[in-house]
Amino acid sequence: MTDPTPLPLLSSGKVRELYDAGDDRILMVASDRISAFDVVMAEPIPEKGRVLTAMTAAWLEELSDLAPNHLLSADVADFPEGAAALPGGTAYLAGRSMLVRRGDMLAIECIVRGYLAGSAWKEYERAGTVHGMAVPPGLRHAERLPEPIFTPSTKAIEGHDVNIGMDEARDLVGTEAADAAAELCLAAYARAAARAEEQGIVICDTKFELGWIDGELAICDEVLTPDSSRFWPADDCAPGTNPPSFDKQPLRDWLEAQAWDKQPPPPALSEAVVTATSERYIAAYERVCGRSLTDWYGA
């Protein structure tokens, strides 16, 4: 009996590897790599890949009645045999991998904002708008918007995504697709925000990736994770403050304090920073989803 041939590598990004699983399927593998300021750190963050995958699976289950999604299985027993021949084998893949359907991805980033933070806050401070849209004056950082807003951006192959308005989004993907994306993402955010609130968590903003699968707009890629969202503890996010996030913000803050020009190579992360970041990712999953990571594949 010959050993299976490894699945062909389609792409390797900052965090994920994508492999061709045949039959219009892709094996998505979330590594423990972490990036900040568009630079990948040398040190992995233990359990990060499992957290991203577990959270995505949990949210896809939660949102399944709103739209189809790309997930077929997160169980290595369901993966094609070539998966076992990949680096690390099934022991590495367990818990950090998803077998998904291939989608024709929408050429915009689909961002929903419920609170003022990040680039939206910087624009508001400068111009009193968010993605060119008028919002009430006098709002403070971390303040809840009157209602969640859909704020698309471009998908940059290199460099940074650029915030755009709905008119530009319609020009890029068509009016019907842009409007459908806005409706779906606002509904998904509302559902997720309500569920997270039950866990004492505020979802400040989040980025969805959508694609066409069998003629329907589907939710794809990672969903409502610390890498694609800002999660704040509800008891510590008063307007006018800078709430602590369950994401890599502490890593960014640490890097900002270093003598580093934000170009490769990055400074070596201390063990304390690595441990604190790992603990923060695990806490995000367990607090936001109300589940234990020890119950997820690969524990």
C-alpha cells in the first residue's frame, strides 16, 4: 500500500494554508501564526488556530438559518486521505482545519460596525463621517452607534484595504450583490451581538467574507473571531474610554512600545507576551461562545 499524496497547496497566507481537496472543496488550515502591522511574528501563539476554527464553526452553526455557509466538516475523519500526508498529519490538523466548499468570493470586505472604534473613529474625529456616511455629532470613542452600519472596504492584494461607501461597493460587485451583502451582514451582526451580549460581551465591529455557492450568497472564511472582530467586555466599555479587546491589541500595544519601524523582521516576542496573547484568544472563544476549548477537536 502506497502512502497518500499530500493535498496540493493552493495558497499560504499570514495565518492560513489552503489546500485543494478535490470536488470543488478546500481544506482550510489555521496556523498559530500571528501578524501585526502586516508583519508575521516569528513566535507562534499556542491554540490560536484552534480558537479561530472553533469560533468559526460555532458561529456558522448559530447563523445557519440566515444564509448557507461553506463548512462541510471540521472532523479530520471526514477529510480526504491526502490530508494525512500534509505537514504534521492529522494530529496537527485536528481542531484547526475545516473542509469547505469553494465559493466565488465577493470582491469586497463586508464590515459591520455597531460602535465607534478603529479606522471609523479616526475618520469620525477628522470629518464627522464613517465611510463617508453622516452620523450624529458629539459621539465619543467606543460609543454605540444609533444603529449598526454596513461599511465595506476594498480587498487589497498588497498593502491595506481601503474603506469605501455603498456606491463604490455597488460599482465593484453590482447593486444586487452589494445590497444583498449589506442585508445579510447586518442580520448576522444583529444575531451575533445579541448572543454575545448574553455572555457579557460587546461586539464592536466585525468583518464577514461572503461568496457565491450554488447560486446563493454564503458566509465563508473565518466568522466572528478575534482576528476579524473587536470583542469588548460589556462591563468595561464605557464611551470615551479605550476598552480592552479579546484580540491581539495587547500585542500591538507591546510592539508600539518597542523601537521597531514596523518592517520585517519584527522584534522577538517575550514568553509573557506569547502566553498572555494565547490566554486572550482562548478567553475570547470561551466567553463569547460559552463553550470550552477542551471540548473542541484536537484538545
